[in-house]
Amino acid sequence: KRVLLTLRDTLQTTFNSLGLCRLYPRRPSFEPNTFIPSSLLASTSPTIAQESVFPPPLLPPPYPFSNMSIYRLMSWMNSGSNMTSETKVAQLVKDVMLAEDFNTKDLENFSVKRSLRQLDSEESGGKITFPDDWIETSVNINIPTKSKEDKPLPYNIPGFHYRPLTQVVRAAFADAQATAFHLLPFKKLWKDPLDDHQERIYDELYTSDAWLEAQDNLQKLPKEPGCSLERIVAGLMFFSDATHLANFGTAKAWPLYLYFGNLTKYARASPTSGACHLVGFLPSLPDSIKDILISLPRISKTGMASLQTHCRRELFHACWEILLDEDFLYAYRHGIILRCRDGVLRRVFPRIFTYSADYPEKALIATIKDMGSCPCPRCLTPKNMFTSLGLVKDMQSRLINLRQYAMTKVKQAREYIYRQGNTVDGAKVDDALGEGSWVPVLNQFVNRLGSLGLDPFCMLVVDFMHECELGTWKSLFTHLIRLLYALPNGAQLVAELDMRFRLVPAFGNGVIRKFSNNTSEMKRLAARDFEDILQCAIPVFEGLFPTPHDAIVQSLLFRFAQWHALAKLRIHSESTLAFLDQTFKDLSGKLRRFAHHTCATFNTVELPKEKAARQKKATQRPDNTSTPSESSGPKAKKFNLATYKFHAMGDYVKTIRFFGCTDSFTTQIGELAHRALKAFYPLTSKLDTPAQLAKHERRRRLLRKVAETGGLSSSTIQSPSDAPPSTSSYAHHHIASNCNNPVNIFSFLRDHDGDPAIKVHHILYRLLKLDISHCDRTFTEEDRNSVIIPNHIIYSVQTMQVYYTTYDLRREYDSINPRSHPDVMVLSGETNPTHPYWYARTLGIYHMEVWINKGGRPVKQHLEVLWVRWLATLRNHKGGMTQSRLPKVAFVEESDEDAFGFLDPGQVIRGAHLIPAFASGRGVSALSHGQSLGRLGEELDDWEQHYVGIFVDRDMFMRYTHLGVGH
């Protein structure tokens, strides 16, 4: 009996300054970030005679044009934007007109059409070709005839444009961007600096269990005869989504995008990084198919709709049958030999990890009924169990009843349809398919790749943007508006809600923008707008509902915002995943309580906009049979918890553990890629749109490759934890040193005599570098006289930038402006604080030159100060994660000598988002009535209390959990 021992050459790096290290199950031979010293890398793979076939590199610029002037101009034209914006014009001036090699004489007799022909053709007149070029073909499907005697009718759909997937993989590994590819997966570990305990970190796809498992399975495969090359995975991530190409009209496209998970998600999320590979335009079923369907014997209107839906599913999977061709199957099974960017030959195995799409397309990919009795594409949990969200039986059902394709049942159902003449929605077909909401369409992902290990249901990852921000949260917010309308004086309450939203201050550089006039109407709101609404909803809704229901709504909104923040984190640890899991269970219970108590108490009906939309749709029906009474009155509307989008919330922890964080595969990345198509569309003739869009994509790709050849392209984006720190990354803040706004101290004090805001502590606090915990210290007259300010002049500036390290190890900054973004947060100065931070409103930003004279030679010092008005936490308010309430603060009363003061800018952690506690109203309890330097603009009073917006962004939220790796 033989025992086989598998020896692995593992590698664990040392922990870096951030407490991070990598654990490689197999020692890598290449590492893109120089995170690992070259001496620790494995020896390179041996080379063999056979090499990958790929065209020689392109010539450098100005190829394919005659001079650099035309090259730069055409590159600007094909940059993927049709908007003549300030940025676009600035780019034209900087990159084209001011370039050293730009000469206006080169543009004599210039022709755009001739230059475009040059871009598409070689000097010899032939087309510039690449193995991964676009191919146009037709797709054939069979239409059932409902007859045993007649064969299915063949139907041809022309115009399927695609790029061979295998050739796209070859091109990607030959591209300059491949220098940033991670070729072997690893686990990322973090050591807590406080107690040295270690935790697993989840962020990128190449650090996920899915990739580690795929690499492990790859190593278990028998080696190819005579090949000892290193075997690596090319991680494929697909996105597809139909989109409208113009604001008006019916023009649309259905692009298919491919990203490589070997590249960091921070590069993939950037639309201009070149990481997006447009690999196809999926055709839609033409309207002319109705002419064939209507000619079939004994077909009803319902039957025709079902048959048309069946043909649409058949078309989609017929396209994927073409994409998953024999070359791709061979590569999936045996790999392809490619020379990687380090010059080493490796055997590369493509593996499909994720497919991101909205729910209707998920149902199409999974070959299940859209919102059938088992609507989840990943499990067989019946729809009637969705209300048990978060309970033990619900979580067990997800694990036990995972989807497995019913190939035998589907083939039997297709036999009934295509050979025995049964209808696609008939009872016999439904009985054959059984439970599971299956449809009689052959799933090509299973048919082609199922035997090679692909799970087509697991790859259908959660879709945060559509399922949460535009799904569950939009649904909840809409019903909250319905509930307000159902209350006495409901219209006034909704008007109050809209007014409160308008009063919510903006924050950051577009993080929270000013809300529209009537938020309740939800006109033309995108996912980021609904995110802003959620992050600011708690103070806005406070006090609008009756007492017993107000507490339910407040707790529900807090838990929803908490779950939203955790589910959208860019980096997770074991602790944050456990926190997310517990938050989901708490949120599920609060959703059920909200549905069973608050929603059941009131009779809710359609919103005005819902009623108008229904009536408009009813009048547009050709067979309109609705009576005036049915269409004039609003219909009852109930809060529906039994939807797939609520059900999907329970899959986030499992998905993040297996594939990494949600921002790696969010459909928002695909939505950003749509921008290029929409920019190219006005440049087309509007005829055969996919072919022309493919041509424009090819031109842009060609110019990018030429730029890379000439060294003109930008460097690849790195993951924050891997990128070396920049020289400016250690600066805490920046205050301009200009002297454009001098302020004479004595004139200033004289002009504002009697204003409580000018009663501040001496700047000796700053000169002695005392922190805020020394606010009670007093200074002698001698101490005060030792400070000399030349000419009694200080200088005021408009803004300050505060730099900080985010929880996911990025460097960001907040802009502090006393007029628009005045609020800041600092560490608490208390010895045993009940709340970790203090808050202040910035009234002015100053710098000055100061001389210190203590009897010897005077010493000159440059001083920066913030003039602030302090806020204090409310002792009688119970806020925090446990209580499901935001922290609440109020201005320190003017009678307190610490109400105003000078603050060291170096003690500011971040800008703060303080939202008025609208339910507490305005008043003068902290500062007497009237205009004051301590108030914004011409305000005569203050909001009595403010809530701290801890959900304003993920980094801010993590500062209140103490679980941020970068903190």
C-alpha cells in the first residue's frame, strides 16, 4: 500500500507596518506589487519550444497616423466622451495643443474621415487585425409549433457581435496591464496592534476562498504530457445589463463585459483604467418574430406571450453556446500556454468566478422563472418562506436546498414541447419540470462547463446596487411615505419630511449632496441618491409617526443603515463579518416587527405618482376594460417582505467569505462601463448600432495599445494595502499660507464687542502644544505678555484639508470650510469618556507669525489655529450600536468659558456630519437671540440639538465600531 504525500512550498510574509501579511499556499514565482522580496519568490517556470501565438507588438505613436499632432487629436476624440465639458476642454488643451510635439502645420488638409480610415486600416490598405477582434454571426433557435407532425420552425437572428473569449484571455495576458496581475492566490492576515490577535482579511477576488479552492483543484489535475509549466488561473468576472443609449427614443444595447479578477478591484472600478473588456453585444428578440408566432395554429394571446418569452430565453443561451466554443472548453480543461509579462511561460486556465446582473437577467442565466414559486437563483427556498428572513429555518434552508440543475427534467420537458407538441406553459411541461421554478431551456453554462466544475448558480453573486439601494431600501422608503400619507394630516407630514431633507447639510466632495426639492416624490433618483436618503433618514423621520411606531421606525432605520454600511465595506475581517451576520439577524426581526405592527395598523394606498403611472398604463392598453371607478381611486398597497431582494440579504456573509467584498463584483462597475457606449452612440449613424459601437470600442482599444507601446499610458492602479505610501501621505493637514486676508486683532475685537463668540482661550494653548484635555488650565499675565504678534495681524483662509487613512488603507481628505462644511471631530479629552469623540463647529481658519519672548532671545514660530464653537454629547441620551440610536450633541452654553476656543488643526481627525435633530426644534438655550459670529450666515438662533451622522460613509461608520484595519 502506497501513501502519497503532497508537499507544498508555502510562504508567509512578515507583517508590515499596517499589520498585514500574506499567506501563500504555494510560493509564487511572480508578485506584481514588490510586496515580496525577489529572493523569496519561487524559481521561474521552465520555458519550452512551444509559444503562444500572438501578433507582434504595435508600433509606437504616431502609428497609424503620419504625425503626433494627428495622433494626439484622434486619441482625444476617441477617449470615450462626447460631452464638451470643462474637463474635456482642459484635456484638449493640456494633452493636445500644449504638447511639445504638436504642430498646427501638421493639420493642414486634415480630414477626420481619412484619419479614421487610417485607424481601421494598415498602410497597405488591409484592415489591422487582431486575434481578439470582433466577429459577427447569426444565432439560430427553434420555435415550437405545438404539433406532433410538424418539426420546430428554425428562426435566424442576425447581428450577434462578439469577441472570442480565449483570444481575449490571450490579449489580456499580453497587455501591459498584465504586469499588475496576481497569478497565485493568497490569504491576507491582519494582526491587531492592541492585543496581537490575528484575523483573516477578505477584500479581493484573488484572496478569496473561491480562488484558493480553484487553484487547489487545478494542482490536482493530471499534468499535460511533457509539460512542467506553472499552472495559474485567469479569473473571469462577467457583467451584462441592457441599457438605453439615449435619453429619448428606443435605442438600446445589451453589452457583455469581462473583467479579470487577477487585477485589483480598485483598477477594475475605474472606467478609464482599461480593465474592462467589452466582449459581446447580446441580440434582442426582433419584433418580427410575432409574425411567425401569430401564424401558429390554436395559439392564444397568453400562449403567444409565453412562447415569446421561451424564445427569448433560447436566444440568450444560444448566444452563450457560441461564446463557450470548443477553444474555450479546451482552454478550460487543458489550459493555454502564454508568455506572461515577466517573460515566463505558464499554463493559464480560465475559470469563471462571478456573473453580475440584475434579477431578471439572473433568472435568465439560471433558467428559472422570473419571480416564480422558487425565485432565488442560488437556492430552492420557496417564496412562502421568505417572510422567515433571518430565522434559523431560513438560514438552514439556504444551505440544505442549494440549486442543482435538473438536466433530466429539462430534457424531458423539451421532449414534450418539441416532439409531442405540448405548449411551453402547459400542465404536462410544468409537471415534468417539477418544483424549482425551472423553465424548459437548456442551460449552456451547465451543458458546456458543468462537467468541468462550474456551478452556474453560485456564480450569480448578490447585486448590492439593484437588490438593496434600488430594491429593499427603495421599497421600505416608499412604504414609509405611504404610511405618512395614511396618518391624519398626512400631506402636511410629507411636506415636513421634504422640508427636513432640504435642510440636511451637504458633506464632503459629493459624499452627501443637497437633496432635491421634494425627496418624497423620488423623481429621477439613482442608486447613490437612495443611499444618501438612507444615510440621513433617521433625524428626518424622527417624530413624524405616533409615539409607539416612531421608536419602531427609528430602530429599523438605524439597523438598515448599519447593515448597508457593513455589507458595502471594501475590506472585511472575521470580526466585521460576524458583526454583519448579527446585524442581519437584528434587521430581519425589526423588519418583521415593522410589517406586523406598524404596517398592519394603517391602511396604506398608492402614492400619487404610483396612481398616475397606473392610470397612464391603463389608458395605453389597446384592450382597456377598466371601469372609471377602478382607475380613478388609489389601490391598496401593503409592505411586501416576501420578495427575492429581501431574501438575498441573507446571502451576503456567505458570498463575501467565498468571493470577497461586494464592491469587487457590484453591478455598479458594469454601469460605469456603459458610459463609454453612451458616449460613442452619438458618433454612430444609428443604423446597425452594435456593429458601429464595436468599431468605436476597437479604435479606442487600438489607441490604448499604441499608447502603451510608446509609454504614454498611465500606470496601473494598485490595491491600497499593496501600494507604497506616497511622500505626501504622511501630512496630517494643509492650510494655505497666503496672506490675502489680514485681520487686525484689535479692530476685529472692537467691531464685534459684546459677541460671546469672541470670548476664547489664549493661543498659548497652541503655542505650548497642549491638547484639548488641558482646557481648564489658566495662564498668568506674564505668560500672556510673552506672546508677540507683529502688528497685531493674523491671516484668515477659506479652507483646510484634513488627511486621514481610511479603514481600507486609502489616503483621503476632508475639506473644512466655515461656510459650507464647518464641523469637525477630535478625540475626546476625558479620561474615561462615555463617547469617543468631541465635536466642534469651525468659525474661522487662521495662521500667524508669533514671537515668544521669555526673557532671552525672542523665538519666531508659525502658528495655525481653528476658531471653533464646541458641542457636547447629551448625558441623558442613550446612543450607540446597542441602543440603535445615533449619538446626539448640543452646543455648549455661552455661559461656559469653554463654549468657544482655539483648536490645534493637528488634533482634527475628520470632518463631521452633524444633522439637526429636527424634532427638538430651534432655540436660544445655548446662545442668546441675535446675529453672532458663532452662527452661520444671518441666523438668529440655533438647532437645539444635532445628531452625529455616523453613516455618512463607511470610514466614518467604522470609526464608531473600532474594527477598522486602517484605523
